[in-house]
Amino acid sequence: MERSGTVDKAVRALEALGEGDGSASLSELAERLRMPKATLHRLLASLAAHALVEQDGEGRYRLGVGLIRLGLGAQGLDAVARVARPELERAARAFGETFFLVAARAGRLVVLDKAEGTGLLRAAPTVGAEVPLDVTASGRLYLAHAPELVGASGADPAMLRAARRAAKRGYDVNEGEWIDGLTVIAAPVLARGGLHGCVACAAAAQSLRGDRRDAAVNHTRDAAERVARALQGEGRR
């Protein structure tokens, strides 16, 4: 498929603005992207016209509210995200920790949605973040159930053994393997004969021990099963 160089540059600029403290001057951004200032200025002007970037009072650029509109629109059109949202919110209210929806899109594993817990801690990662296969519970479940969706043909034997154990258990856990100090429990959303995503509960490692860890597993698996049933119901409409 033929690609557009202008679109590639625009995406790179947006991604760069999403890093660090979330804002940058034209000079800083041009240096970071190794792009001529004149080219970048024209590109940012076009993005600003659609509210995808904006400038503050000092002329620094940051991501614009138009991205929220586009993101929410895409999320609302995604069948899995649409039916998962109320279940993530229900689980977060009931258990008090943060629940995520992780799914494969365009060959990558990404966070599609997130419902914050009721506690003070706000668990990473953010919506849209890419999730690595080798060190996450969701990644191992995808390796077990749908490796073709995440380009995992070259996975090493140890990863595949861990994935098979996760599939047999019906959930998986990663403790600080990806984000230090964060424990994540994930369960697969299995419906219509395939894997459609994973529901994951994330919390500080010290808060998921003993009985509370067992409760986290139950809440996560229950939420994943409810999402699967909702998807089955949509499929019969």
C-alpha cells in the first residue's frame, strides 16, 4: 500500500507532542523530528486548523481537543470497546482498582479503554499505549489464543510455554515485568469462536496480595465473561 509522506510526518509530530511534558516550541519539535522549521510550521498550521494541535500563550504547541473527538468517535465505533465500557466501569466501582480493555489492532496490542478505580492511585498505562507481548499477561493470552493477530510467529519456546499455561489457567498475571511496581491480572474475552480482547485489572503490587489478589482474579474473569456474553448478543442481532 502506497503511503503519504505528509501524513507520516503529521503522525510523527503528534506522537512527539504526546511525549515528555506534552508541549514544545517549533524549534524544539523541529530538532526532535529532524525536520525543517518551514515544513513543520506548515504541517502544524494544518493540524491546528482541525484542532488536532493548539498553541498556548507562549506559542508552544501541544495536542488539541480535536484528537479527543476523533478518539471517542473511533472508540464508539469499535464493537468490543462499546460493549466493554460498562463492564470496565462496573468492575472498577466494585473492586476499586483500574480496569483496562486490551486488544489487537493493526498487528499491535493496544489499550483500547480504561476505567479508573476509586482509590487515589491512577494506574498506567494510558489509552492508546502499545502493550508488549513478552512481558504482559494480555500478551501471553494473545500468544496462546490468537498469535496471528499480533505477528507472533517468531515467539521463543519459553514464551509459548508461558502462554499455554495462561490459557489453561484462564487468566494470567504479570508482576512488575512491564511497569515497575504494577501488578496486572488479565482474562481473555472469548466469543464467537475467537479472542476479541483481554480485560485487565492493574494495581500497585502491594495492594494485590493474598485474598485481595484472588478477588482481583475473580472480578477480572467475571468482567471478561460479561463482555464475551455481550458480544455474543450483538452477533445475534
